[in-house]
Amino acid sequence: MIHSLRFRLLLAFILVILVAIGTVSLFASFTLTREVRQYEEQVDQFRFTRTERLIIRHYIERGTWVGVQPLIEQMGTLYGRRVVLTSSSGTVVADSQGELVGKQYQSAVPAKPLVPRGGGTPVGTLYILPNEADPTSAARLNKAINLFLILGGVLAIIVAVVVTIFMSRRILKPVRALTVATRQLAQGDFSHRVQFKDKGEMGELAQTFNSMAESLDRYEMLRRNMVADIAHELRTPVSHIRGQLEAIGDGLIQPDAKTFSSIYEESLLLGRLIDDLQELSLAEAGKLSLYRQTTDIVQLIQKTVDAVRAVATTRGIVLTIDLSGELPLCDIDSQRIGQVLHNLLDNALTHTPRGGAITVAATHVNKFVEVSVIDTGEGIPPADLPNVFERFYRVDKSRARATGGSGLGLTIAKRLVEAHGGKVGVQSELGKSSRFFFTVPIVT
């Protein structure tokens, strides 16, 4: 319960309310105390002045303090204060409470000397004492405000509880859905999706989760296909080698040069497949070593094309090079990029019929050189274009080894180009042609 989101939201709301109330109470108390004190000082000054005038008038009219007691009592009742009047000698001549008359009196409270009009010697002193039993107006006002703030705080906390319950249900609903979906993913069920439509952050999180689940589902399918494809690719040469050896052991065929040559070819195929898998795993782990150096991309293209020209001629395919202008030097691992171009050419030769043509082109694009391999082959269906660089993926679903190779050439090419900081892509028109291209960085 303590670690739940609902409790944390409630605690956060309560802390904010308490801090706000405490801050308002502190500033209100300070400000009100100052303002009320100034107001009371002004009121006391007004009371002194008004009482002084009445008492001075009484003294002037009678020439003595005799009979002033009723007036002092009236002032004490009016102001709710104790009013004391002393003569010039300090003897109390009037007291609103009637207890100090005839006694000597001195007080630390503010006093007002009474001077007749026209000046002269003071004829007495007026004291208006505070009511000790009654708190000041500032204290009463602060108490009332604090009580109001406390009641408001209690009401705010109640509202916060209600709002927290409502908001937590709304917030926790997609969170719970994501939790359930995450558990399903952890158990290997990648088909589960979060059904939550919202334009806010939670909706974006749900969409991101669904995208991740779709990617995982797709990668899981590719992984299973890869395992099946690896088993398929390994089974055929292994079965052939085993069959040949069993036939030799049973005396059905002679262990002559032709037989050993056939076994050797199958072992080479196994070795190439294992090398391809190892190279692909290193590239995907980011541990592929690149020996980059300044390279003339034109010479590299010519050298790679010359290496496969004989195969193209044998198959009746015209192989040409089209270089647009002078190309800059490139910062690449020439052996790896040569391997990329060789893989693309092998792919083009596989899917280009007799009488077709393959063109290798290169152009300078910003800080890269773009190399293209264009064929007049069978083309690629649009649905298959996003997957042509996946492991073991073949447009030919029959996966015929005679035309399909190991199924890793394009995947390895993609990883090698990306290791150089370049990009690889494909454009195709079904039944007409395909264009595979990649970019490599130039020397800057």
C-alpha cells in the first residue's frame, strides 16, 4: 500500500496542501499583525485625542476636576478600556473602575499630558489602559484566520482524497494494462496489445508499447525462421556428406576422386555458412573489426566487377559500369566494402535471367558516395521489400539452395555498410528491375 501510486499521489497532494496552508498562514499572520497594530495605534491616538478634548473642556468649564468621574466612566464603557485620570501631582482624580481614586498612580502604558488651550503647565495626565483579559484584535484575527485555514485544509484534504481516487483509477488503468501486457511478453506471448486510446503521455506510452510488442513479435518470428533456416541449410550438406560416407562404408560407391570432390564441395559450403553466421554475429554485436583507410572507390568497383565478369558472361548477362564524373576518395575498409558489392552482384546474377543486364553505378552525394547495382531481373514484390535484408529471407519461398545461396549475403552487406556509418536500401519494380544501393563516407 505504501509503495502504490495511489498512496504516493495522495501523500503528494496532502503535502502540497499543508505547505500551501502553512505558507499562507505565516504570511497572513505577519501581515495582519503589522496592519492591525498600526490600525490600533491610530485608534488609540484617536481615543486619546477625543477623550483629551472632552476632559479639557470639562476642566476649563469648571476650573477643577470635580465631577469628572462620570465622564471617565462613560469613556471606559465606550472604549472597553480602563481610563485613569491623574492630577498634576500624580494623584488619581478619576478611574473608570473606581478603584484608584485618591491614590498615587504611575504606569508604563502610553500617557497623555493634559494641557489647557493656549499652552501652559499640564493640569493632569490621561491613561487609557489595555484590556489584559481581552486578546488584541490582531491575535483574535489571526486565530480566526488560522481556524479558517485549518477548516479549509481539512476540506482540501478530503477533496484531495476524492480527486486522488478518481485520478488514480484513470492513471492506473493503462498502467495495469501495461503491467499485464508486460507479464505476457515476459512469458513469451508477443501477441498481447494494450487497448488504450488517449492523446496524452499514457496514450503515447501505450502506442510505444504496442510498437515494441509488434517488433518483438516480428523478431521472434524471424528468430524462429532463422533457426529453422539454419537447420535447413546445415541439414542438406551434412546429409549429403553422411550419405556419401555411408555409401562408401557399405561398398555401394567407390572412394574415388569424384566422390571425394563432392564431399569436399559440401564441406566448403558448410564452412561458408559457418563463416557467414560468425561474421553476421560479430557485426550485430558491434565487434566487427574494420581496417579503414583512404581508398579509391573507382578501382574497388572495377576490381570487384572484374572478379564476377566471367560468371556473368557464362550466364549470358551483360555487366557494365557507369560512373558519373570523378569520385572522391573514401574512408572505408576496402575488403569489407568489396565484400558488400560482391554480395549485391551475386544477388543480381542469381535473379537476372539470360540475356539480361546488370549495371554498377556510383555517384557523389554530399559526404558520401552512393554505389548502386541495377539489374533487369524479375523484381521484388512490394510486400517483400521491407524484409529482403533479413537473415535467410528469400523472395522465393521454396528456398531452393541452387538459387538462394545461404540467405545471409544481403544481411551481411547491410551490417557492413552500417558499420561504416552508411545506409543500404532497395528499389524494385516487379517484373522489370531492382536497384540495390549503399553509401560509404568520403575522406573529409
